[in-house]
Amino acid sequence: MAMLAGAEHTTGYTHTCKTLLEKSQAKLVNFTNMVISLGKDDPRRVIHSFKVGLALILISILQYFRPSFYAFGDNIMWAVLTVVLVLEFSVGE
């Protein structure tokens, strides 16, 4: 099959990478816009999500460096993480 003069060859690795990057960028922009609109509607939810993320990071780091739940096993760690994730920001109201 002969290619027309001036027509671009749009198949192959470079086209796939370009398409993947464009789709990824579009998804990132949509996600950013969604987070911005969520923050404008209720800033407490965004703040709460950062607090939960920080708590999970701290618990994971502390568990990694100094496992203090030898008597209870690993299940207690999963119980703590589950409680942190399940609690809503409005529980104490």
C-alpha cells in the first residue's frame, strides 16, 4: 500500500505515546478541576482528606520503623487503618 504524498503516518510507537500523553493530560486537568470545585463547595472535605492521608502515612512509617504490635499481630494494624479510613469528617458534629 503506497502512502500519499504529504500524508502523515499516524501509526506506531510515537503516535501511541503522544495519544497516551494527551489522554493523561486531559484526565489530570479534569481531576484538578474536580478537586478545585470540591474545595470551593466544601473546603472541610479537602482538609479532612489531607489529614487522613497524613495519618495513614505516619502510621505506616511508624509501623515500618518500630513495629509495636507484636503481641496483637498484624491484624491490629489493619484495624487501625480501617477505622481511620471509614470515619467521616462529620462524625464529631
